[in-house]
Amino acid sequence: MKATAFWTIAPGRGELREQDLAVPGPDQVLVHTIATGISRGTERLVFEGRVPESQWPAMRAPLQYGDFPFPLSYGYAAVGRVRAGAEALLGRRIFCLHPHHDAFVAPAAMCIPIPDAVPDHRAVMAANMETAVNVLWDARPMVGERVLVVGAGVVGLLATFLLARIPGIDLAVCDIDEARRATVESFGARFCAPDEAPGDRDLVIHASASPAGLRLALSRCGFEGRVVEASWFGDKEVALPLGEAFHAKRLSIISTQVGQVAPAMRGRRGYGDRLALALSLLGDARLDTLLGPGIPFKDLPQSLGKVLSPPAGDAQPLCPFVTYI
């Protein structure tokens, strides 16, 4: 059996390659892909060859082909239908942490059934929602806290969507793009520009992938406030004002990364539990505003670079996705 796979072969260059498929064993499934999501932050770093060598093992995708820096087939947001293999999943729609291939064989245990209430294209955000879930597990928000989210990208907005469900939260979201206001407000938070960001925050979630955004997050913390760092800068160094009021205010910077289940839930929830929870949280139609644009799989080599890094002045997509049928 054969499939077609997207490979990154050099900085900013990708191609479609024919890929051999194994016959699925008793604990595997053959999946025909419906759509895959593109993670603009992580996949931009991979596509541009900016993953530091020290992080190659940690950044390896669960079912990645090839090795860093190139050539490799990378990705972790595949939605498809099971066509052969483990009987319990036969014919079902599933989400799997798999790269951009039009068909693949994967362990059945890694293929999580998609709830009926979640349509195909929205389901590609499961990996992003899983990240947002882990962010909140690391942040441990409390009823009545004053919270600021810096960066209204996909992860920042999904974290906002979850935070807004907590009673009594005073929730603001800061971004440089005024076009994000309507989505933020539809989720139940208030939008602000950076110079309007409120201070004295108990909790700030930073998700802008910008050094300026992280500095803003620190400046808006109140006494003993905590900044949860949800961005990843790859090989970029970040200068921070750790003098000034950082020590006097007893601030904390907390790293969060989806590769491990957050300590607050580790031992009680596994990776599959977390991913199933993320899928269950995608049943709200308001989340469709985060999707787009859709890219035909055959056009991915020519389109991916523009989607990951749009020309200046172009609209910044939130969660692009690839269509296969």
C-alpha cells in the first residue's frame, strides 16, 4: 500500500513524497486522512530549521518520519477515518498525532475517537486544545482571580475559552491585532491593546511568542503574581527585566509544555485522557472562528511557507488546516 506524505527537505522547502504503508497489525489501524491541522508556532520553527539541536529529542513528534533538521515529515494534528485494523475503531472518525499524510498506519491506542458533536475540521484543533488544557493545569487558576492572557493566537484564545468558564474570573486578553476583539468577546473576555492591558494581575498567561509580550506579562503582574509561559522561542534569546520590581513583587515565571502532563494532574491523567478531554471540549461552534484557511493537500508544498509566515500587512491566520477529500 502507498500513501502521499509531506516532507520538509530544507529551510522553507517542502515536497510531497510517496510513502510505503505497512499492513496494519492487530493493535494498529489504517487511517484515510480527512484533514490535518497546522500549528503555526511550532511548525514554523520546524519548517525554517530553527529547532535548536539541544531540543531535537524533546521536539520529536510522536509519529515523526526522518530526523531534525532535515529531511523530516512533521506534524501532530490528523483527523481521519479508520478503514482497516483494530475492530473497535473500524469505520470511526479519529484524531491522531500524525504528520501531514493522506493515509497512515498508527497504533490503535494513539487514535482517539472524535465525539459526534465535533465536526471534522474543528477536530484538527485537538492538539491545540490539549496544549490549552495543559496550560490551565500548570496555571491552576482560582475562582475570582484577576487574569490576563497576552497573545490572542490559537493557544491564547483556547486558554481564554477555558478560563472564561471559571466563576468570578476577571479576564482580559491583550493582542496587537484589533481583528481578534470579536472572538475574544464572544468567549466572554474583554479585549485590550498592549498599552491598555490592566495591571495587578494574579495570573498572566503569555502566548504571544514575542519577547515584548513576555516583558508586558511581567509588568502587569501584581504582588506574588505568576506568569505562565506558553510560548516557545526556539533558538531565539529573550532579554527580560529581572531587576526592577521582579524580586520586590516576588513574581514567578512558570514554564508549560504539552510534552508532559502537568504535575497537577500527572499520575491521575495520562496522555490519552488529556487528548480525549481536549476533543470533548471542542463541541462549541464558537470555536469555528479560529479555523482557516483551508489548504488542499496537493498545494501544501507551495502554500505552507506563506501560511506560516504571511507577508507583512496580510491577515494572520489562526489555525490553518489541510484538506484531503
